[in-house]
Amino acid sequence: MGKKWWTLLAVSLGTFMLLLDITIVTVALPAIQHDLHASFSDLQWTIDAYALTLAALLLTAGSLADMFGRRRLFAIGLVLFTLGSLLCGAATSPFFLVIARSAQGLGGGAMFATSLALLAHAFQGRDRATAFAVWGSVVAVAVAVGPLLGGVLTTDLSWRWIFFVNVPVGIVALVITIIGVVESRQPTAPRPDWSGFVLFSSALVALVYGLIRASQTSWTDTGVIACFASAVVLAGAFVVAERRGSHPMFDLSLFRVPTFDGSLLANFAIAASAFSLLLYLVLYLQDALGYTPLQAGVRMLVISGATFATSALAGRLTNSVPARWLISPGLLGVGIGLLLIAHLHADSTWTALVPGLILTGLGSGMVNPPLASVAVGVVEPHRAGMASGINNTFRQVGVATGIAALGSIFATREAGALTAALRRTPGLAHLFPVVAAGVRSGATTAQIGAHVPARLRPALDLALRTSFVRGLNEIVAIGGVIAIVGAVATFALIRSRDIVSGGHDAADVADHALEVPVGIG
């Protein structure tokens, strides 16, 4: 087998491992919460630690790969991700797990930033089209089977195996990369924008930390306000640095193109709505309805299957239908689907989710393929890597801020509803501090009920489920509004006349820009 096919195998294994890990983790979070005695904010950080490091590193990793070698950086990414996976599986505390997830994010950023570039360097002509088709199929399969495989591993073995399974895959991919992948670099590549990297990362961390802290304290807490103020100052400093820098990581002139702005809004909107809410829907299935991880994973196939179905159709239509007629209706479908979900009751069954999950999945599948083309189609080929990188960065920012902000709103609404429910129940009102502390710490209903007389436990269970559902309904409705606003904005902003004449596909982007990280959803 020629070295180019070894390159395809290595990149496909790495990509499969990365994307599989994202959907697997979501299904396993309740088990992690129970085993590590994790709080609600710990669960938020388990997802956001990965998204934050990935968002911060994407563009910088591309520059490092151009300078020091794409194969070298891809191999380093494999080592970091595999080691991070091993540490995640061995985690003994939520803090340990969050740090290990950050290591996974660093490795993931290095791999995402180099995967398509390695394929573009190894393949030419018709073989290149075949390679990208195989890679795209790997992406689709990884996203589709993640919830089910995560449920199987967590139910039959342990949540730790969702991370341990990456270790042999990562080792095999690393050996293939070292033996079979040809090195490539760009001798004239500009140096990384370190000041932009530090300022952007710091602003994002301050914002997300403030949002998650708000769920533990309040939106008016001094520490929360200080975090938000710091994020604003750091973001302003980042803009100044990018304007004055000779080789900025964000080319701010791209923001003058309405279609580029529309693609950013679309990436942010779908990430901050549908993708961010998957965590809370899984918590509902397992914590509120009592399903096992496997049972929850099977039910989440409803949304991933719908996404898979329309992604294929949207991919075929991308070259013949204007992008906004796919992206905007897709976001509208996501928004309406989420609004359909936002009418749950304490006695609802999981089937109440089905219509909304199907519509949300169908809409999501319509958005992703044309977004990839729009992100790079509005610029000349030599700037396509940065344009794609910024779009993928905005998607990760949407995931991180969406999970943090929606989680804080959920916690606030749940606490308010729980207070009202307990006050209406004779004998439970005085137990609110104990019950609220148990909810914040991630205790199960049974653990919280241990502090309550047996005759009052059915009433407590009803109060907990009612408050959970009310909090969930509110954030799902907010997610629906975000998606609908995104649909309106993208329809107004995305214009066919902004697409650069002659366009270029993903292979062209990787060939010219050599840094096109795949988006995560």
C-alpha cells in the first residue's frame, strides 16, 4: 500500500477517535457525575475544557504545523490526545478529569489543524477526491455511532472505557503516522501570533468561567461581574493586537464581508443551541427519566440519524442551491424542533422528545455541508485556511459559551422552581437548603431522599422532576430562539455574490491554506 493510503488511514483513525469521543462523553456524563461525586458545574467544565482548548489552539496550531512540519504536529497531537484519554480514564476527581480533558483538547486542536492538509499533500487529482470522500464518511459515521457506543461501553463496562478505548487506536494511528506519512511544511510560513493567542484564550476562559460561576452563585456576584469585565477588556485588547500585528491569527478584514459574518453566526447559533443542549437532554433522559446510558444512547440516535440523513442530501445540493436556502431553513428547523421539545411535564415520557429531536436533527444536517463551502468560498484560496479556522473557532466558542450560559440559566430556574415546589409541600419547605445543596453537588434523587422521611419521598421526587423539567424547558426554548434568530440573520447576510469567482472546495483549501480543522457538533 502506497504512503498516501497510509496517510488516509492515519488521518481517518485520528479523526474518528476525536469525533467519537465527543458524542461518547455526553452520554457518559451522568455516570461520571455519580462516580466522581461531580457537581453540575464540574459536568459543564468536562465539556468546556475540551472546547476551550480546541478553540484557542486551532489557528495557532496551523501556523506551527506550517513552520515545523504537519506530520510532526499531527503526531504530537496524537500523543497528547492519547495520553489525555488515558488520564481521563484514570481520573479520581472532577478536577483531574477537567485537566485531562484540556490535554485532549490540545491534542485535538493539533490534529484538526493538520488533518486535511496532510491529505491534500498526499493526494492529487481523482485520488484526492476519493480521499476526501472517505474522510467525510468517517466523520459522519463517528458522529452517528457515538451515542450508541458510549452507551454500550458505559453500561456494560464503565464510563472510564469511553476514554481507554482511545489508547490502542491512538497508538496504532501514531505508528502509522511515523512510518507511513510523508512530512511537509511551508518554509515561508509566518510565525504564530502569540499575543493574539494569549489574549483570545484569556478572554474566552474569563467569559466561560464567569458564566459557570453564575450557576453556583448568582449573576450579580462580584466574582462573576469581574470575570465578565475582564473578558470585555481582554477581547478589546485582542482586537487592538490583531489590527496592529503583522501576522494576525484573525484577519479582521474578513468581517467586512457580510457572507463571512453570516457563516460565523450560523456556526455559533447551531453550536450554542442544538449542540450545547445535548448535554442537558442526556441528563434529562438519565437523571429525570431513569434510563441507563445505553438506553439513553439508543434514544439519542433519533437526532444523530436524522442529521446523518439530511447531511448527505445537503452535500449533494450544495453546488446547485444557494447556501442561504440550505443554511437558513436548516437553522429554522433546528429552532422549531427545540421549541417543540420545550413543553415537557413532570409526567412526560421520552417519546415527547421525538418530534423535536427529528426536526432538530434534520435541520442540523442541512446546515453543516453548505457552511463548510461558504466559510472558504468568500475569500481567495491563500486566505481560505484562516477563514475556515475562524469559522471552526466560532463553533467551539458557541459550544463552550452555550453550555456555560444555558447551564447557569438552567440552575437558576431549577432552583426557583424547586423552592416553589417544596414550599407547597407540607413537611418539605424547611428542607430546601439540604435539597438545593444536593442538587448543586450532583447527588441523585435517592441520595437526596435519604435526608427525607420515607412518606415524603414521592413528593420530593415529584418536586425534583418538576423543577428539572421547568429549567430544561426554559433553556431549550432559549436555544430555539437562538437558532431562529440565527436563521433570520444568515438569510439576510449570506449572499451568492460574495462567493469568490471560481470558488474552491475543501481540497483546494487544504492545498493552499493547509489548515482546515473540521467543525465539531
